[in-house]
Amino acid sequence: MISFELSEEQKALRDVARDFVKKEVIPKAPEYDRSATFPRDILEKAFEVGLLNLCVPTKYGGGELSNLDTVIVIEELGYGCTGVSTSMMVNDLALSPIVLFGTDKQKEKFLTRFTKKYTTGSFCLTEPEAGSDVAGMQLKAEKKGDYYVLNGTKTFITNGSYAELYTTFATLDPKLRHKGICCFAVEKCPEISVSKKEDKMGQRASDTVQVVFNNVKVSKENMIGKESEGWVVAMKTLDKSRPLVASASIGVARRAMECAREYGLERKAFGKAISEYQAIQFMLADMAKDVEAGRLLSWKAAWLLDQNLPSTYTSSIAKCFGSDAAVKASIDAVQVYGGYGYMKDYPVEKLMRDAKVLQIYEGTNQIQRLVIARELLKSLFY
């Protein structure tokens, strides 16, 4: 029999994340948004309570949460602030290739660094001319004996200004496309620099920068997976991370729904609460059904990963549906608030700004639709 009831351990985990968001994230998020300040103090406290580096095995000091447990946590973090939650999630994004493909020696070297003390990581995949077309990357890895030399630029890199480890994808030869891509664990060094800090519409608490690699020497022992296996490493990592984006999106949609509900019950027009009008009720109903459906999609994608079953199809559906739901719910919440919703005195305008990029990063929703169609044309899944 299928049960949708969370275990007592999962409820406790959810409550820890929910309490952390209530006390540490929501009160500070508006100021971090206004000032576009990296929330280091929040991340350090998240580390202390065990809400960072969720994918790291217990053998290396991590919590080794299941994928399902992780999406439960991430929904709560997304509810609080996706700028903060993205900064936190990217640590797992940076470490997942090492967890999935690293050797025991690499895991001991890199994972324990993140579990012994607060440490920041970055996932370096996107380039100025290689976003959706990942195989078109130009950052070059030139092999020289026992090491590789990396030269090139990565863009839209979260945590890039503060990272001590850059999980970096580079190509042996751009003409080889996906067949030439390698993955490296690159430690912070003077040859890595930040050339631009992005001034963003939303998720302003997260650090998003352009990172330049200028003759960066990386030992062959720091290659994650085999030479030219980087494409597989990246795609498997994204399969694992897309349910996280989906669950963060549902956190945004849920927050928008709760804000709109509360305001609808309080705000009066023409002698009664606006929540009594069908126009408002329809928007609230749409938010509710999308939250419920999106949560189940993220849970299913995470469950498939936990069972070592194919997850590409469902992960893409979850990410696409969830982020679309976050955008729609946040826009409708602004509409419910009316003119006040457009003002920074209220939380919903921030939700709307934060939500948009959820449709873009971790693979645009147009790319997700291509992935879904491609997988569907291979086989039916029911």
C-alpha cells in the first residue's frame, strides 16, 4: 500500500528546517535582498544545525539525507527565501559530482573539508556562450603530464566570490562537443578571479558572478570521473538537482498562497473580505492545486533517485511544473494584494522577482520540455 504520510523522522527534519526559516531567514531576507548581500551568517548557522551539505555521506561527516528527505528540507528553505536557499543548495550541487563519481580518496579529501567547518562551494558549468547548449563550452583543459591547465570563463556562477572549491567542467577540445568534456575539483587559488558581480532582478541574496580561470593548474588526481566523462557527470548531477529546484519552487508558491490567503481574509472591499469574491477564490484555488501537484512531483522524482530508477523524465517534469507554478502563484499573489502588492513593504513583490529565475537555471523550462518530449518518444512511462 502506498502511503503519503511522512515518517516521524521526516516530520522532525521538516520542523527543524521550518523553525530555522522562521527564526533566521524570513526576518533577514528583505534586507539581504535590498543590499544584495551574501547571507554568510545564515549559512554558518545552517551549517551548525545540519542544513548544509545534505548529500554528503555520514562516512565523511555529512547527514547523508535521502533525496526525498532533501526535497522536504528544500521546500521549507525556498519558502523562506530562494536567494538564501540557492546559496545553500549550490553546496550540494558542487559536491554531488564528487559523491556520485569521486574516488574514495577524492571524497575523503574534499567532502570532509565541507563537514569539518563551514565551507562554500560553486558549480561551474555555464559559460557566456554555453548556457542551454552545454556541449558548446569553450573553457579549455590542456593536459600537461600529471596535471591539466584550465583557461576560460564561467558565468552566472553562484557562490563564486566566496567558494573554496569550484566543481568545474572544461573541454579537451571544443570540436568534440560533449565527448570532450571533463569534470575537475578545483581548489581556490590566485589564478581564479571574479571579473563581474551580477546585479540581479531577484534572488539578490545569492552571489552570482563571472569566474575567470587563467592558467589554473589542476592535478589529474582532481578529475572527477574519467577523461571525457564530464558530460555524464553533469547530466547525472542535474537529474539529482532538478527535484531540489522543483521543491524550492513549491516553497515559493506555498508562501505566495499563504500570503494571498491571509491578505484576502483581512482586506475588505465593498463591505466584505475580498476572499469572499469568486475572482480571488479562483486564484487561491489554482495556487493550492499547483502546490499539491508540484510537491508530489518533486517527491516522486526524489523517490525514483532513491530507488536508483531512471529519473530524467520525472525530474524534468517536476522542475518545469514547479517553477512555472512559482511564477504564476507569485504573480497572482501580487494581483490579490492589488497596488500594495507592487510595494516593497509587502513580501509578494519579492516572491515574484525571486521566482522568475527558477524557470531559467538548472536548465530552462524550454530545455525541460525538450527533455520530457525526448524521453517520452523513447518510451511510455505508465
